[in-house]
Amino acid sequence: MMPTNRGTCALACCLLAGPVLGAVGHGPSANELFADAIDAGRQRVVKLYGATIGREKAYGCGVLVSADGKIVTVLSVLLEGRHVRAVLWDGRELPVRILARDERRQLALLKIEAGHLPFFELTSSGDLTPGDWVIAATNAFKVAEGSEPVSVSVGLLAGRAHLSARFRARDFPYDGPVLLTDLIVTTPGCAGGALIDARGRLVGVIGKPVVGKLTNTWVNCALPVEEVAALVTAGDVRLGDAPPEPTTRAVAEKPADLGLLLFDVGGHVRPAYVERVRPDSPAWKAGLRPNDLLVSLDGQPITTCEDFERLATRLRAGQRVALVVKRGEQLQMLELTVEPPPE
Amino acid sequence: MVVRNTRAGRLESPSSGRMRRARRLRSFWAATGAIQVAFAYGADDDLALVRQHEAARVETLARAAHSVVCIYEDRERSGGGSGVVIAPDGYGLTNFHVVASMLESRRGFGGLPDGKLYPLRVLGIDPGGDVAMFKLDGAERFDFLSLADSDELRAGQWVAALGNPFLLAEDYTPTITLGVVSGLHRYQYGQGNLLEYADCIQVSTSINPGNSGGPLVDMTGRLVGVVGRASFEERGRVNVGLGYAVTTNQIRRFLPALRAGRLCEHGTLGATVELLGDELIFHAVQSLSAAERGGVELGDGLVAINARPVRTPNEYNNVVAVLPAEWPVSLTVRRQGQLRTPHARLARLTLRDVPLFVPDLDVNHAEVRRLLVGYEQADRGAPGRRVASLHGQARTWTPSVPSTPPGGWTFTLTAAEAVSEGGPDAALLTEWYDVVWPLLGGPEVGMGWDARGGDELDGRLAAVVERRLEGGRRVRWKFDFESHELLEATVGNESQPESAVWWPGPRRPCAELRWPHVWRRRTADGAELEIRIESCEVAFESAERVEERAP
Amino acid sequence: MSNLVPKQHRLAGRVALLVLGGAAAAALWAQQPASQPGDEVIRLRDAQQQVFRAALRAVAPCIVRIDTIGGAMPVEEMGAPGEEPVAAPTFRQADGPTTGVIAAADGYILTSSFNFVRDPAVITISLADGRRFVGRLIARDRPAGLTLLKIDARNLPVPHWLPRESLRPGQWALVAGYGHGTATPALSVGVVSALDRLDGRAVQTDAKTSPANYGGPVFDIEGRVMGICVPKAGGEDEIAGVEWYDSGIGFAIHADYVRERLPRLQAGQELERGLAGLRFESAEPVVGVPDPAVPEDGVRIVAVAPGPAADAGLRPDDVITHLNGRPVARLRALRRELVRAAPGDTVQIGFRRAGEQAAVAVTLVRVEELQARAGTTTQPASQPATPTGGPP
């Protein structure tokens, strides 16, 4: 028997409404929206000082990831100095040892000799969604010195993408997933800082200041904490104090032969028009024909022949990919199966 | 599936019907008191909560925007910055560097969001702290912001900057940018000692050229700082998320001097500190410096300044560099294990490249008059006749200094015996008369008068007015800057300007006598006495004069 | 329902509910942890996150991703070190995806002209539901910096446009775009910084706007669209203002302005600034300081170039007081009216000369026509010497 009588409902609702409507004000509580995250960030981000060459800065920051003093930061010239030092939140200055370098992720794992330090657990950024608050704790422009608290700012997780960028006019080696934020974290001193969610958990380590190839603008991003965890558990990284020899890229297998020849018009912009398709090749079986314009592969846009070549080298035998082509004034969706190369 | 907004504000989704039912169910259970309600809010409640918070901010900022000024050098509005009105008569704050080009003419223009352009006058400047004061004319009353206590700020709290970046405000409505406090007590190098931001607020609100001089407000709409700088790097002069504002607590100490149209100077102790281990030690104390005169010795360990703990040389600079010249500071130092509290008055920090700035005497005297009138109103209600009648016989005393200015006022006083030995003599009463007569609006404010700036008495901000008399005598009055109450007055001469201090004693209720009739006096050697005014008669010879003096 | 319960029981029932309701309320109050700001704070923070996400979900169906292929590259940057720069360094546009907004259900898409500087050969548009279409460029609105495209589709979801009157400085403003190659539009949040910027064409926001979201919507916490994001409505130069990307200075062409112009664009009309050949006094009157050269109730003409205004009989020192019947007391009001007019539009100009009021009709022309009549060679319209609608 539910009370459908409106008056009773209204009364009950009024009784409920009081505590609810009185809840939010602008008193001190409204100023504490990000207090947990800020406290967490300030104690677990360290300021780093080291060497400098040219335009590179001799300062930066890093994130504490273990109670005994492991620090994650970005690979940079700063670390090449002989006296790299870390300054903790309480002003303690300690020398730094380099444990590992990750060329692909452009991260470094450092160590200071200290104990019982506050640190970030390396969990997952999985439940962070675009639209969620994020807090950046960094040493931007080295405004904070000694025991002065690091700088904090508040913004959103803007989205997730795979990074395709340049660092000082050269291709940036990391092309994996990144967290995009609408905070400006590409200023000197930000890289290596913490990206924290509203509850104070580390969701990413702020990356180096790179220029995105898709936009030609500075990309404000952070490596998701899952990627950082991979480094810390020393999966695919060389350990040791001495800088390793420059890592060579894993030699790619021979690119799969799709039976496709693109029309190379030369010049700066070379749309990927199909010139020839070999009969019975995977391209032919997928339905590709001469004069088709390749538009995208598995959702990745193809604006130039180079785009296609880059995507094609990643294809493996047996892989099935969705190809979108423009034929005449229509778009066609095709499916292409990569066959193993003939022995 | 594609979903379209079907009515304003609501998304008609399959779940909303479910939510309505859920709400009815909840009311039922609450009404029967059966189950504690878990506040399981649905999407509608989230939106309502966010809307409520948003609406409050919109309203706060709408009100604050009325006080934001778009400052221009000329009527063509070719260049400028921002400012904020802080008093209803049109006094406002901006950065020194915004008005630096207007120093010769002292004239500029201020656009308000009502769409009008008002004449603007530059009053006092503080190049060291990058602050300046202006006054708008052309209206009876202006909307203004009140100053908050900037020490209450916390990192991470929302703040908004209002101003005119890139001079985009064609209609003088300010650009509002929102961010958080990124850091407090930050240091930004200046040029020499100019434009040094020694203890500023770092913010993430977007700050661009043109924002300078504009207000930084908290979410109650009060002023917490004046925005003046930002960090720019590879992208040129475009915001990258770091802006800096001078705190209201720093500016407040300079308000009396700024209103008086003065060129403000900052203070120095004349001593530097260094970290030795954990302790901050005075490792250089200049001879005859403020520190030395205050009793600081080489090797003392600095613990606190004005009760604020100081742990690093940066913090030391933060605290001292923002104080005005001649400001009183109480230091806490450790000497051979003992804590001591020397007191000092800061010396002047000389600025190189100080702009040529001749203080405007009219502005200064206008401020003197404002403080005196304010005193009268604070202490006496409306000026006019005051007659007292109390018992007691007393000697009649007429001041030996001619007291009848053109216009014909007389002033007679009968005073009782002083409490201490010796009794009041003519010299003493003359001194007292010099202190009190101007408070009654006796003498004209003109040559010899000077609004000197600010001071701090018992933690209260005071405005100091000085009058130089014949024979090198000088009298100073220190009024509470907010309430205009007279805190104390000093009498002295050239070499010792404040050799005797007078202050009003506790008042006893008396229906007719509304200004203090007990005065206390203390000299440098500690001698104190009290004068009790038993009866006082102020007779105005000219009735017309009385009319003139009514507010 | 109430008939099923006898009357006295109903009364008792109501009393019981009242009493129990009171008890429950008391219990609730008692259980409320005494002033725990933590809970309220978490509540608001979480609610904001939910609302931002929901707003994006609400508007995402109306946001499209634009991929282009081919087209002329913009002016190159400086040559190799040591060489003289071949041209002034400019923003080098990238090849990545851009963003647009569905403007009409029958397949019209609006985007920022920034995304079409290169005049690409091939345009493909992807909708939020994954469908892809070939796009055609229909027309450009140069004063707004908008470009209209068309795809062959029907019944597309259109945004809920917000009228300018409902906007408030300080309210949340979100912007979203595909430029970083994300699967769903990447989001940024800020506030409405000001209304009526850029001669009243744009709302200003401090949400981060950049090539990653130019052409996308600026919307409120309910997903209703305030405007379309542009670098800066310059008109002549589509990429002017891009140097302010991600700076917290961002603009969106008002929904009102967009809707007003859309029919002409749909008809294929290229929209440009309509000019009369007038230059105006740029000084503003100052309160309490009257100046006959700077009137309080109108805008003084400083110069009249050969053109429609001259033909209509307007002369220097005439004071324009009305435009199309509406009073224009200040230059900014005049400019706001004029910026909506296109070549070929006729405007009614009310003016005062020697104390007498009069009115003329002036038919506006394109900047090229003014230049031809002045006998000058082509100049960029941003130079102050060229008669424009007012100071840049």
C-alpha cells in the first residue's frame, strides 16, 4: 500500500528536503573540493635538479612510488648531470641514483636513500572518464623551492588517445596510450609531475612537452599509471647505473605484402590513391581497385601515402582490418585480411 | 542510439520514469521511519546541485564585475589594463606598471561595465610592490569590492580573475577567468627592487596582457589580490597557466600612503640571514640598520617576524619585503638558547630607477581633511557645539598660542589638576591643545600638514597625519584606518618627532560630553600622567561658521 | 485508492504518517554527522563530474569529425638556419582530424574556417554513430569565420541552441573536439568569460580552445550549445587568433548569430562584410567632460570614402544616431549592427547634421568595390587606412 496521497508525499519530501538543500554552501567546505588530492600530491611529488644543455631546463619533478624512495620521472638531460638531487616536500635534499631508463616511454626510475616516505600506489587509471576532475602537481617554472609546496592546478581528463608527436622536431618515441588533459602541463618543470584524481590517487605521470602531429599544438598529456607500473616492475627495461647503449628499435618483420601499389605524386601532400592492385592479392580480395582513395585503416586516418605505409608495417599475418576508401563520390567500407608472406 | 533533448533542462531517457518511482518509494519509507535513507541521488539531483553551485557563482561574479575598471591612457583606448574600485567614493587599486605611462599627467580613463568612461586620476604609487591607487570621478557613488584576509586562502580553492586581457572589452564588461590557487607565498623576481612580487599568490586562472591591475576574487566576491604578472615562456606572451597576484594583506598596509598620494617605499631590516643547518642565522647586520637599532645581534637565530614563523631566507624576504618603510616589526630571535623579542622600525629600502613622481599636495591635504572629518564623525557624531558641565572647580586656562583663525572661533578650556605630581603647567596644556584643537576642526588644513601614510598599532592599521608648527614642533595623529578612531597622538620636534605620546583615556558615560575628557601622556623615559578635563566650553563666535561645518 | 480504506483508519493513518515522518526526520538529523564538510564536498565534486559527462553525452551526437585530404599547404615556416625567412613564420597547420557541428537535420554541417584554410580536395565526415559521408563545401561566412558543409544524410540530430540572453558570465562552459584523434570528443571545461565580444559576434570562454576543437560546440552543463568555437572571428584571416590557442582566451560564435546567417549560407551565398565607406570617431565620451567632437548620443563620421555612404549624401561630422531604426549611441553599438550586414543589404542610417535629424538608405558593398572606387590596389582590410566599419 503506497501512499499516493499527494499531501503526505509532499510532507515526507519536505522532511527529507531540509538536510538535502541545506547541504552545499560557499563556506570553507566549498574551498576544500580538492584538498585530499592536493595534500596527496604535495607530499609525493619531489623537485629534481640536475644538469642543463642549451634550452633544456636543469629542473623538473618526479613522483614517489615506493616508501623506500623510488621515483618515476621523465627521461631528460637533467638526469645526465653528476649531481642530480631530489628535494622532498619537507625540504630534505638527497642525491639521486638512476635505476632504469625506458627509452620507449621516455621515463626514468630513480632512487633516493630514505625510508617511510609517502608514495603513490600504482594502480590503474581505468575508471577515470573524460569529464572527471584531475589535479596536476608539478614544479612548473620551479616556482616552488626548498620546502615550498609544489604548484597545483585543477582541470579535466579531456580524453584518451594514442600519442603521435614530436619532441624538438624529432619523432617522439612513445606512441602508446596517453591521458589528455585540458590543463597546461607542457611548461618547463611540469614533466614528471603527478596527475591525480579527485580522490588523491595517481592516474598518470605528466609527459614531456611534445607537439602533436595531428594538431601541431602542444599536447598536454600524461602517461597512464598502468604504463608507469610496467617500468617500475622492470618488465622490459635494462637496469643498472651506467647509461645503456642507445636502444635499437625492435627490428620490424618484413611488412606484409598486400598486393597494393599507391600512386606517388610527389610533393608535400600525397593522398593515398591506389594505382595498381595485384589480382588475387589480399587487397584485390578485399575489393580494392585502382583509383580508390584510401581514407582510413581501422579508424586511423590516412591523409598521405606515408600514413598508410606506417600503418601497414604494423599489420601481422592473419589480421583483419577495416579499410575505408573513397570511390567516386561515395565511401566504401572494405575488409582486408592480411595473408602470411609467401616463403 | 541518438538521443535528443526534448525539453529544456531534461534528458528524457528511459531511466527517468524509474527515478520518479524510486522517489515515491523513498518518501514512503522515510515517512514510516522504516529505513535510514541512503542518499542515492539520481542524475536530476546531480544537475540540481551543480546548477545551484553554478548559479551562486554567477551571481557573486555578476556583483563583483561592477567594480572592475578597464583602465586606459587615452580616450581612444589604445592601451591600458585593469583596476578595481575599493571604496564607494571611487578609490581603486591597480598595478603601478599599468599607470606608469600616466605619471606625468596623472590622468587617465576608467571604463565601467555600465558602459561609461570615467575620468581617472592617479594618486599614490608603490613601484616596489607594483601597486598604485587611482580615483574615478563623475558619479556620486561607485560599486566597490571589500578586501578579504588573504591569509585565509588555501591552495586548490577556486578564485576568479576579472580584467581586460588583450583589451577585448569593447563595452567595458570584464573578462572573467576561473582557476584555483596554485601556491601561496610565492616569490617572483622583479627588476632590481621594482615590481618585486615577494609574497604573492600563484593562480591557475588564465592571466594575459591586459589583466594587470585587475582583481582576484574568492567565491564570496571579495578581493584577495591584485593580478599583475604571469610566467611566459616559449609561446610568447600568452598564458600558460601561471599567474601571480599581490595579496590584499600586503596592499592594505600601503593604503593610507596610497590614498595620501605618496610615493611608497618598502622597508628593510638592513640584515641578511642564512641557513646554517636547521637554523636561520643573522649573518650580516649593517651598522645603524633597523635591525641593529632594534636590538638584533650578529649570530642571532631568527624564529619569527610579527609572530609569523620564518624558516628559510626566502620566507624572510617574503615577510620583510612586503612591509612599508618605517613599519614596526617585532622579531623573535634565539640568543644563546634564550628567546628574545627585539622590536624594530624598518628603514627605507632605496629604489634605483625610481620614476620621477612629485606627490600632489592637494591630494594629500584632501586625505588629511578626510581623516580629520572622519575622526570627528567617529568620535563626536556630527561636529558642532559641544558643551559640558561637570562638577568641580578648576583653573581657567587660555592657550598662549593665538587660537583665533580668521572667521572668529574661540576655545576655552578649564582643566582639573593632573593626577600625578606637579600639576599641569602651561607647556603641557599647550601640548595638549596642539593635539586636540585640530581634532575639533580648528585650523585650516594647508601648509605644514602632511598625510604621512600608515603605521601599525596593536595590530591595527593606522593612518598618520602630521602637522608642523613653528619652532620645529610637530604633532602626529594616528587614526584607525577603518573606523577613524584616534588611536594615539604624538608631539615632538625635528630630531625626535615622537617624544611624547598622548592617547584618549577610557570614556565615562556623560550625556553631553562626547569626546574624551581623560587624556594620558607618556614620554620616552616612561613618565606617565593623566589629565582629566572637568569642563570644557567651545564657543563659536560666528553662527554662520557653524552652518558651514555641518556635514 | 483511498476508497478502499475506511475513513477513520485513513485519518489515523495520516496521523501515524505525520508522527513517523517527524520521527524519521529527527532520526535523519541526528544521524547527519555534525558538520562534516567532507561529505558535501565529495558530493558536489562527484556531481560535477557526472554532469560534465552527461553534458558531453547529450551533445556528442551533434558533433562530427572531419577528415580532409589534399589541398594547398599554408605558407611554410622559415627556411634552414642561416637562410633568410621566406615568409613571416605562421602557424603550420597539421593534417589531423577536425571538428564540426550538425547545423540542420538534412545534412548541413558547420565548422570553423580555420579547418578549411587549405581548401582540401576530399572531405569526409564521421558522425557519432560511426557512419561516414563524403562532404561538400557549400559556403563560407567570413565575418564569423565559419564554413558550411553538406553531407547526404537525413534526420540528423541537431543541437539545442541557447539564445544569447540566457547566457551568464561565470557559468560553466564546456568545449569538445576530435582534433587529438580520440574516439569520443575530447573535453575541456571553463566558464563563460564574457558575452558580446568581437563586435557582439562571439561569447568568450576560458575553456581551452585550439585546433583540436575549433569548429566544435561550446556548451553548458546540459549539453545546450552556446556557439561554435573559432580562433577569433577575424573575417579576412581564417587563422588569426590561433596564437591564443589553449590560453584561456577562446571564442564561440553566438548560436543566435549562427542561426541568423545559416539560411543564406545554405543557399550557397558567400557571406562577407558589407561596407559603406565610412570611418568613425574612435574616442569615447567621458562622463562629466563634454566634448562636441565626441557626442554622447551618436557616432561622429570622420571620413567618407567614395562609396555608397558618399552617394547617399553622408558627410564628415555627421553624427549617426540610428541604424535600422535602433538608436546607436556608441561606436560599439554601431559596429554590432553593421557586422551582421552583408553586401547588398540596405541599411537605414539616421543622422544629425547641424542640429537637424535626417535619414538615408545605404546599400552596402564588398570591400573590393570600395577599393575599386577609391582607385587603390588591393590592400588587406585590416590596415587602418582602408575605410572599414571602424578601427580594427
